[in-house]
Amino acid sequence: MTPHILTILLMGLGLGTTITFASSHWLLAWMGLEINTLAILPLMANRHHPRAVEATTKYFLTQATAAATVLFASITNAWISGQWTIEQMNHPLPASIMIVALALKLGLAPLHAWLPEVLQGLDLTTGLIVSTWQKLAPFILLIQMQPADPSLPIILGLSSTLIGGWGGLNQTQLRKTMAYSSIAHLGWMFLVIQFSPSLTMLTLSTYLIMTTSLFLTLKLNEATTLNMLASSWAKTPILASITPLILLSLAGLPPLTGFLPKWFILQELSNQGLPLIATLAALSALLSAYFYLRISYTMILTLSPNNIVGTATWRLLSTKATLPLALSTTLTILLLPLAPTLMALFMF
């Protein structure tokens, strides 16, 4: 792909998300979602591999279905209430349809089956875009909607945390593992989206940082399966020693950054009189912690068969850009002491 085409497609991604961010009209928001989808399809199929084309087709059909459902829900709301404003979707029927449609776009359980299959067919760079940037526009719409009944988001959120943790247990493909990790994190955001939108934005921000850090780590190691991580000590010993901290941060263990949103979400659920939901969400985090620890074990406590020359690749000068990885890794590990500042910033 030439740099000019790549620039146009990336600008299309940014334009679609920006239109959705800036819109208060459902039709304009739908147009932004469609521009976003159409811009990423050539990036997904860029490898010209049958698996990439299959993943692109699955992604297109899923997003087209979700976009059609979004349009149907907005038209139904306009028919019932006579207006197209995003903040005024108060009728339970179109609001429920819209939440389900946006959950399908995001890949929440039980509408999650497409996400692991799509990520498995993509390269790590495009998989990073699908796992991070493509989540922004639907979440902005969900936060703007604010329907009165919180039961549907809680059901979707709790099922996502459980299925996201359960589905990643026996995975050996790292991209599928990251897909289930994404499902679990989105479930945590959905649990609290009705009660504290600012906390949802904080959770989304930390998720974007942590996921970016792990995807860039996998890309630097050129690892797509669990066994390929066994050579990390020979390739990048310093990064191999830091990566378990990134994984434990994704699992939500203190004193790392990932503990921050889970801590506040459990506190908010308890304050809302939902201790059972908070307990189930906390237990589901243990499922996710298991496969993060499994990746850590493979990366730092196993060594692949190698020769003397192969174990010294870290001595060679690397030409890969490591500044984004360094910044995201630092934020992933060391952001917890800034919790009061972050909460004040997002609450404002």
C-alpha cells in the first residue's frame, strides 16, 4: 500500500470518528460510523491473504448489520418521539435496540463471536486499530444516550466479563487471547456506563493505553502464538522482563495502572446497591488473570531451543521505533499514583 493511500485511509478513520464525536443527530452519527468502517476495510485486507480477506468479510458483514440496526433504531425513535437527537432517546424500545446494535459493533457478549475470528486473521498493527480506535465512536454514542433502565447494560457487561475471561483460558493464539481480553474489559465499562459515564471514560482510556502497550510488545517480538513468546529472552531481554508487568496491569493487580478502573468500578457498583454484580465481576477478573499469568509464564520462565548465535540477537541494533512502546508501557505500569488527579480530570 502506497503512503498516499495509507494517509487517505487513516484520515478517513479519523474523520469518521470525529463526525460521530461531534454529532448530536443520529443520521450524522450513523454516517460517521459508516465512514469509519469503510476506511478500515482496505487496511484489513492489505495483506492479500485468504485469512485476511475472510476476516475483512466477516468484519464488514457484522458492521453492516450493526449499522443497519442503528439506522432502524434511530428511525423508530424518530417515528415515536418526532426527533433525531441522540440525547433524547428515552423510549425503551428504540433505546434497547440501539444498545444491542452498538454492543454488536463493539463485540460485547453474547454478540462477540465475530471479534476473535476477525482479530485472528489480521496482522498486529491492524488488530491494534480494531481493538482500540474502533471502540471510540460507539462508546461516545452510548455515553450520550443515557437510557433510564440500566438492566440491559448490566446484563451485557456481566456476560462480557464472564465470557471474556472464560473464552481466553485455553487459547494459544495471542490475537484471540487479546480479543477475549477486549471483550472482558468492555464488559467492565458497560457495567458502570449508566451510573458514571466519567468512570467509563477513565476505564476506556486505561484500556487503550494497556492494549496498545501489549500489542506493540507482541509486534516487536513478532509473536502471534504462545510458543513464539518463548524466544523473547533471546530477542529483547529487557522488554521480556517488563511485559509481565503489562500483563498483570491488564489483569487489574495493584499497584499497577489496571487496578485503578476496576477498583473504582467495584466501589461504584457497591454504592449503587449491586454487591452481587460487583462480586461476580471481581471473580470474573480471576479468569482473565489466569491467561495473563499463562502468557507471563511462557514469556519469562521458558526458553526455546536455541544456539549460541541465536541467543545474542538482542546485541544487534534494532531499527524498529520503540518510543510509542516506551510511553505506553510507562503509563501502563506507573499511572496508579495519579489516581486522584485522573479522577478529578475525568469528573470535570
